[in-house]
Amino acid sequence: MSKHVLLFLFFLFLKLIVAAQDDIPVKVVPSQIFRSVKKDPNDTLKWNWRRGGIINLNLAQGSLSNWAAGGDKFSLAITSYINYYLLNKGKKHTWDNSLDFNFGFLKTSSLGSRKNDDRIEVLSKYGLRLDTTNKIYISGLFDFRSQLFDGYTYIGDSGTLSSSFLSPAYVLLSLGIDFKPKDYFSIFLSPLTQRTTFIMSNRLYKQGLYGVPPYHHSKSQIGAFASISFGKEIFKNVIYKTKMDLFSDYNHNPQNVDMYFTNFFNFKINRFLSATYSLDMIYDDDVRLFGKYGTSPALQLKSMIGIGFSMPLSSVITR
């Protein structure tokens, strides 16, 4: 049988099948195939992301020559701050992500080169709505905090290694209730939180620093956790960002609450120039690098001010 006959019989067979379907006219088929499909406006799979942040770089330099009042012949200080956030708030969920990075460098003719700031923090918090006002969520939180470079504790001109990359590093996993009355303000409360402290440096893990036992690389704690965060323009051209974390270890001195409190002010001068001020306060009952023989905890303070380059970052992503 020739190919032409086979093709003729094939198309004849298709025509008979279509003709037998009286309830579905052939002329309707193209419109059914190519008709547009409207998306359900209540589709919860739609993600509307909002992202942004700020980059700050401050530089200060000084030099002296035949200066009767005395001082360093040369000094150079560089401080930087990078914040980047990626947020989503839907009808039934919310997902907040942020990255903070601080680094400072100081060089003088008398002291040499030293860092005066070094911090990296990554936060991710996902929540499912519990009420009809979109203010209360059951949330899971992940927080990572560490540094990038070696840190030294100085007594006079000599320095002793006290920290390094991932030494310490703090990883916090928490499940709790997140109260978000405003987009720029939230209170997170958790009765069940695991905090793990890592000392990954082989030069430090033998010393029993930051609450990690000697010759161990990590220590885990179970306790209660609270976090308060706020960030918005409080006055014209003045942005204030703050975060306070509180942690109580159920198994060891629960009355001694650890605190991690950061404050950052950005005073905008023009599009690319601003003044900044930061104040950080840390109290960790396991950090005993202070006092006589380094055996007692203490409130750690860090304050920095500067004027320099500033660039805001912001955009909206829809997917």
C-alpha cells in the first residue's frame, strides 16, 4: 500500500472521529486551546519582594610635622558599614532576610596597623500569620554572627590573639511568636531556642574562650530568646536602625541574661554624603576576657562616628 493511501485513510479516520463528537464542534477547539487563562488574584504563590540597604565608607587621615603639641606623625582610619535586606510580606506569610557587615582599620606611626571593627551577621526569619490583622505570626528564626579577620587584645604595645574567623561564631535557631505592628518594628519571643558557639581556630580552641570548653570546637545551649528590631527614618534625613537580642540559658545561670544591642544612625547630608554614628553593647556571661586575670564578664562597648560616602540601595522585585 502506498504512502499516499495510508495518509488518506489516516486523515479520513480523524475526520470521522471529530464528526462523531457532535457536542464539541471543531470550530470551538482552537478557541479552547488558545484562550487566555486569568490568574486567581488570591493566588498565594505570588512573591512580592522588597530589597534595599545602605553602603557607608568613612575615611579620616592626619599628619604632623614639627608639631609642638605632639602626636602621631601619621594616622589613617577607615570604617565601613554595609546593610542589605530582602523582605516579603504576603497575605499569609512574611519572610525577612538581612546582611550586616562592619569593618574598621586603623594605622598610626606609633601603634602600627590594627582593626577596630569586624562583624558579619546574617538573619533570616520566616513567619505564618496567626491573626486577621496581619500582626502576629508563628515564626522560625536563623541568625549567624561572626567576623572575618584575626582580632587581638592589646596591653601596651603587645597584642594577644583573642578571636579569628569563625572564632567565635554564633548560630541561633529559634521558634516563637513574632509581633509586627508595623513594617519597621517587630518583637520576637521564643521559649525554645538553641544557640551554638563555635571556636574553629586551632590556635584558640585549646584556651576555653567564649564559654566553649578547652579542646572543644563548639558548645550548644538551650534557652529563651527575645529580639526587638526597629529601622526607619525618624526625622527628615535621619535614619535609625537598632536591634536588641536577649538570651537566657536554661541550664546555666538563667538569671544572667546575655545581651546583644546595636544602634546605627545615618544623618544624610546630600545624595552621596552622610554622617554616621554607631553604638554597640554586648554582655555575654560566658565571655570572661576582662577583669583581673581575665576571669569575669563585663559590658562590652563600641562607639564610632564618621563622615563619608553613603549610597542607598532599594528596589522591588515581583515574581
